[in-house]
Amino acid sequence: MSLPYAMGIFGLVVCAIFAFTAIRELRRNVPGHSRNAAMIHIAMVAMFVPFCIYILVAYAP
């Protein structure tokens, strides 16, 4: 397994963790800093996942 491929998988795992915690925070529906941060994390995950998938396709073993 090449390093870029491994980092693509690692990126997807990190995205899954961030998405899980952000969705959990958004379900609480409490206004404040944590809700704003969760909304930003969802946007970052939405931008980072396609890049990770592109890396996995480009460096597929």
C-alpha cells in the first residue's frame, strides 16, 4: 500500500469521525459556538471527502 493511498484512507476515517460528532452536536439543537463549529465541520467534510476519494482512485494499488 503506497503512502498516498494510506493517507486517503486515513482522511476518510478522520472525516467519518468529524461527521459523526458534528451530526451528534447538530441533533442537540442548542444554539451557540458548538453548533456553529459543527456546521463548519459538516462543510469541511463535504469538501474533503471527494478529495480523499480522488486520491484513492488515483493511487489505487
